[in-house]
Amino acid sequence: MAEIAEGGGGGHKGGKKRAKKQSTRIDMTPMVDLAFLLLTFFVLTATFSKPKSMELTFPVPPSPNDPPPPAIKNGITILLTKDDRIFYYEGEYKAVDGEKGPKTTLSELNFSQESLHKYLADKNKWATDEISKLDDKLHSKQIVDSTYKRMVREVKSNKLAPTILIKTDDKATYKNVIDVIDEININLIGKYVVVDILKPEMDMILEKTGG
């Protein structure tokens, strides 16, 4: 609050009346209290920035006594190496021609929109179509949000949806791994893991890249 203190001296000099002197004092206590209240409010309600991270799924190493794992349905193995090159093959690895089909050979993709993105979109078309139908039901309020999320998880884990195995050699970059995972998430693929590369796969990469 402001207070006005009147000074003395209203005498006459030379027949003229002198003006009274006044001084102003402002009480800053309420303003300081308000500043501390606002500071406390913002400290308690502020959200501090969190470090950005990406969740990766790594399989548990098998025990020596464990039986061999079952074949992955709709499996796609993506191999990353130097110079931003992407190789892939579908299904199980086969060293030689046999009853299960011809031996495994590598095909190549790149990070352009018409290559890796289109390939993953085509492979996961069934799941994206199903999720699109669920989006329409959610927006028209035919299902609630919790039901929508559960059904989306079921679609992504369905055996018809592809499973992506990401493998890298020692020349691949971290950025390339993140770019592949970004494309996987953009195309709504729910099943993917980062696993160690096998020696036969390394040999195929060396054959393709010339060492």
C-alpha cells in the first residue's frame, strides 16, 4: 500500500504561501508475497523436460538345453550395413536348396519413400486396413478408447501381421537402425526385434558389398 506523508513548513515568506512538502512510501510486502505465491505455483505445476528415448525389444538369450524356437510366421529379416545400404530376405534362412524352397538370397532396399516405406506398407496392408476400420468405429463412438487400444494390439500381434528382425554388422550406423524402426512404427507394424546377425548372413552381405 502507498502512504503519503505530509511534510511541515507551510509558513509565509515575502507574502507568499509555501507549498507543503509530501513524500510517498510504497509498501512492497503484498507484491513480494504475490511473487512467491506465483513462483510456488509454477514450480509445482511445471512439467520438466524428459530425455527422449526409444523402446527396443531384445529377445532373451536361449539356454543350451532349450529346444529350437519355432519358425517365425511372416518373418522378414532386415540387414543393415555400411553406406546406408539395406538388404532383406523373407522367411527362414536356408543355406541350400531343399524341400522348403530355394536357398536364401538377399534383395536390396533404400531409405526412399518408394522403397523401404512402400515395401513395409505393402507387407502390413492387412493390419493397416483393420486398424483403419477400428479408427472409424472409434470416431463414430461405436467403441470406447480402451476397447480400441486392445483391439489394435490384437491386430498388430496377429499371425497375419509380419514380424521384422533387424540385424546389423559392425559397419552399420545407429541412425540407420532408428530410421528403420521409425518406418516400422509409421507403418503400424507391432512385432519387431533387434537381434544378432548370423555368420551366413554376414557372408551374404560381404558377397553383395564386395567386403
